[in-house]
Amino acid sequence: MREWLLSDAPASRRQARLGRLYSGWLTFRENTLAMLGLGILVALVICAALAPWIAPHDPYVQDLATRLKPIGTPGHILGTDSLGRDILSRLIWGSRITLYIVTLVALIAPVVGLLVGTVAGYAGGLWDAVLMRITDIFLAFPRLVLALAFVAALGAGIENAVLAISLTAWPPYARLARAETLTIRNSDFISAIRLQGAGPVRIITRHIWPLCLSSLIVRVTLDMAGIILAAAGLGFLGLGAQPPSPEWGAMISEGRRFILDHWWVATVPGLAIFTVSLAFNLLGDGLRDVLDPKSGGSQ
């Protein structure tokens, strides 16, 4: 099977496609840090999927008799918060909220950016000027400040936070997609496809979008850390997930009142955010090495 996948003369498109995927996996596997990031994210997904079974306590149940217990307390490995809720259980259930936000933003922002960027780059002229000036307006504001403005207008909540982050995250993808489209639209194969009667919609969706995906995938992976931090920031300010939801940013906000005497209440969810953000960055670096057409690993 290995020889079939790595054959220099594939007999079909399927074999060539599978061979490229397998070669990319071999290159990715050699990157120890990227594999570490992938392992952390796989563990996060498993924790989120199995939260009802692996969480030792109900994340919403309060027990004032056990409030602010330190790390290592029997029955509460990571301690408890100011209301006696188990921090480990809240972290495990909070991973579901984190993945929910990240997944929705990753499905909305890149798609909007890809659509805007490819249309602007392929159409050119007035379309390019109008769409890029709108993009520039969004890029002129700091992402978190603009997200705060949108959430303040839409109202607090996870869905509104996702929408606000998505509205502020799409411009870099639009810029990237436009740059890729500008380098592709005058290629010989695009001219040949146009002479065969293909319309702009078919050219963009069937031939330009696939060539932009590798760059967008890398950018999305690297941006996940920023998305997590933005979501945590909104939760910290009370504009994301509302109490008693076990959202990591909201947990830090609650624990900041006890940071000097009971440091673990805010530190533990902060470390969780740091670890997941680092994992996405490591994964993004590994994918960039695999998907970059100029790197030796993708040849």
C-alpha cells in the first residue's frame, strides 16, 4: 500500500490524490511540535464529546461548604470556585463552548472572506474597489473593539458573540483570497477554460476556490488562537456566554476577585486557554509546512 501511495506514476486521479495526502501526512508527522498540537486538540475534542461521562461533578451544582478549595483537594483535583463548583468539571464542559465558538467562526468567516476576495480579485474594476474599501473599513478597527461594538448592539450571548467575531474575522481572508485570485485569473489554464465556454461562476467555484483553500486552511488554523482569545475576552467582560455557563473567559472573570488569595480559580482556566491557543498555533505551523507549495514537503 505504501508503495502504491508513493508511486511516481499514479494510474488514476484517485491514486494521485491519496498519494499527495499520504505524503503530506508523512511530512506533518515529522514535525514533533505539530503532532503535539494535534494531540492536544484531539484530547480537547474527546473531552468535549465525553463531557457527561468523564466530568467528576455537575458543573452547575453549587456547594458553599466546599467553596474555594485548593488544588489537590480529594474529590476536586483542580479545586473549586467561589460557589463550590468543581473547576475540572467546568473546564471539561467549557471545552464544548470553546469548540462550538471556534467551529462556527471557522465555518462563517473564511467562507465570507473567500467569497468576497475571489469576486473582487476576478471581477476587478468597480467590484474590486467597492469590496476592498469595505474590507479596509473593517481592518481599520481593532478586532476586539469592533467585536465589542457588535455584541453591545446585538446583545450578550454565545450566538451574538460568534456573529460578532465572524464579522470582524473575515477581512484578512478576503485579502488573502484576492491576492491568490489576482495571481491565478490571468493564467493560461484559466484562459483555456474561458475559451471552452466556462462562465465566471464556474471558474471561481471550480478552479479558483480549490487553489485558494490551502492558504486559507493554514490561515484559519493560525487564527484559531485569536478567535479563542476574542471569545474569552467577550466572556470575561460579560458579553459572551452568560452565567452559569462554564465558559473559560467567564471563569477567569469570576476568579479575578480572588487572584491573590485563591489564585487557582482564575489561573486554571487561563492555562486552559493558553494550552489550546498554543496547540492551534503549533498545528498551523505544521500545516503551513505541508501545504506551502514552495516547501520541499509538498513536492
